[in-house]
Amino acid sequence: MFRFQVDLTGGYYDAGDNVKFGFPMAFTTTLLAWSIIDFGRNMGPELKNTVKAVKWSTDYLLKATEKPGVVYVQVGDAYSDHSCWERPEDMDTLRTVYKIDNEHPGSDVAGETTAALAAASIVFRKRDPAYSRLLLNRAIRVFNFADKHRGVYSIRLHSAVCPFYCDVNGYQDELLWGAAWLHKASRKRVYREYIVKNEVVLRAGDTINEFGWDNKHAGINVLISKEVLMGKADYFESFKQNADGFICSLLPGISHPQVQYSPGGLMFKAGGSNMQHVTSLSFLLLAYSNYLSHANKIVPCGETSASPALLKHLAKRQVVDYILGDNPLGMSYMVGYGARFPRRIHHRGSSLPSVTAHPARIGCKAGTRYYLSPNPNPNILVGAVVGGPNV
């Protein structure tokens, strides 16, 4: 049997597990890079840490895309990992490597990887020009591969990625998302033409208010709309119209089938880990608020309108007030913040004793007692945001 080795050290584990899923990791990287691009000036001393967090991921994504026509999209077998409760230092579960290639395409995960690399290239444009060029060139190569060899990655890798990160939204939005970031990073005409040609992807009104690792519709429209609002790209006007509709769909009191508010005032969408929707949608609210403010514009929403100040207030109500303690339970949903916060989170490194406190190995099933323990986790994972409530 032919064996090969590839260096896939680095990157981020998924949530509290020991598997590296490339799709959500790349999306997280794109959002971190976007946050630096738009809000880096407001990050103070944390800007340096955020840049480091982006580079830790892009270093991994460069390794995962080093071979032309191949993207390594997962490290670790999820079922093997989920059958054990082990520290990363002790893990002996299967470290199976999964990839997409010309014969086994995955335009969705490759498109998101493109976006991450391209967005990060902007972050490092002045900080490290050589690294920035490497990221952009790699993004272009990965995009060409994704666009030429089209398909959904979870069809071929179904048993490995489903139901964890099974793509149910198709790959067209990720291709457009990747092209949007390449256009922003390179200013090449070919990507502008690609975006205009493929904008039909975003005409499905029932998905316009989604934004997450599997659905980029709202994010694409907000990102591209900045150029329209700056008066530089009338040919993107339809994206601004979509973005305006998305913003209106988030306003409290306006009926919409997919965005609701809990009794306590939290954005609520069906499915698990609701805070992922709250934080990502709030990010778009803040970004669009800034774009509108600089253009001195508002969003008309029928009988009402959304000003930049209103959008900032709505985002603040979600991510600053509610998540950090102003909610029916009177607790912060960010670990380590405030007097009352979650102390038994689903995270191996947090719930198992550290190597310093317990140098001996903790085996696969030996960690179960820590998983089942009603006691607070011994290690506080400061800054983690839990999945969230529905109150």
C-alpha cells in the first residue's frame, strides 16, 4: 500500500474536540481577517493577538493547499474522536487525513479557503508584503481549482464530515464569496466580471438572511455593497439592494420567517448553537452600519428606516449587552467574563486536568468521569462563547 506524509500541523481544532475541520476553520479565518480590515483600529492591544490568530490559521491553510489540485480539508476521524474524552496531549484516536482533488471536488470548502487566504492577504499587505503575496497567489490558485472542478465536498466525504459539517447549501455561494474577496484583495477585472456574471446565485430570497460557515449569502451582499456605497461600483447595485433587504429582515417587529427574537430580545434561528448566528449577523450589522455612515445613507424598510445608529444599537444589544450579561438569566455567555458565566463547557482541554496538574496520561475512556462530572471545569477557557440559550 502506497503511503505518503504531509505536514498538517497547526490550525485549530473544532470547538472542544480534537478534529480539524477545514470548512469552518477557513470561515473563522475569513471573519477574523475581515474584523481586522474593518475594525482593527478599534482593537487596541488585542489587534496584535488577532493578527497572530489569523496567521496561525493561514500557515495551516497554506500547508493544506501546497499541492496544486489538492486541498486537505480534515484531520482526524470524528466518530473515533467523539468516542473518547482525551486531552490533545494524550489523544490516540485516528488522525485520518481527508482531501478533495480534481476527481473528488469540493468547491464549497475550496471557495471558503480562497476567501480566507485572500482576506488575510489584505491583513498582511503592509505588515508582511511577501507573506501577503504568497497568500493572494495561493488564493487565486485554489479558486481556479474550485471553479474548474465543481462539486460539494460532503458528497464524496459524506461518512467523514456528515452530520458535523455537511454542506446543505451548495457550493455556488462559496465560489462567489471567494471571488468577492479576490476582487477586494487584487482589484482584478476578471473577478468583478465573475461576480456580475454569477450574481443570480443570490436571488433566492429565502436564504438572504443567512450567514455562517455553510451559507455566505448575506455576507457576500454586505461585503460587495461597500463599493456601491462608496460610489465606485454601480454595476454591483443589485448586491446593495439585497443587503438592504437583509438589514430590514433583522429589525425587531418586522415579520420574517427565518429571523425571530426570543422573549429576552436575542436573535433566534432554528438549529443548534444559536450564538453563532447572533455573532455573525451582528458583525454584518456593524460592518454595514459603518459603510452607510461613511456614505451618509440609511436603509429604507417600508414605513420605517434603518440608520447607521440603529444598526449599531441593535448589534450592541446582541453582542455587548445580551451575551455579556443583560439577559433573563443574568449571566455572561462568554467564559471568564463577569461574575457569572458557564463553567461546564463542552471542551476537552477545559474539562480535563492539565498536564501540569495531572502529568500521567488520561486514556480514551478514563476521561469520561471528567466529562460526566457535575463540578466546574478545572481550566477556564477565557473568551469562549457558548452555543447560547433560547430565552
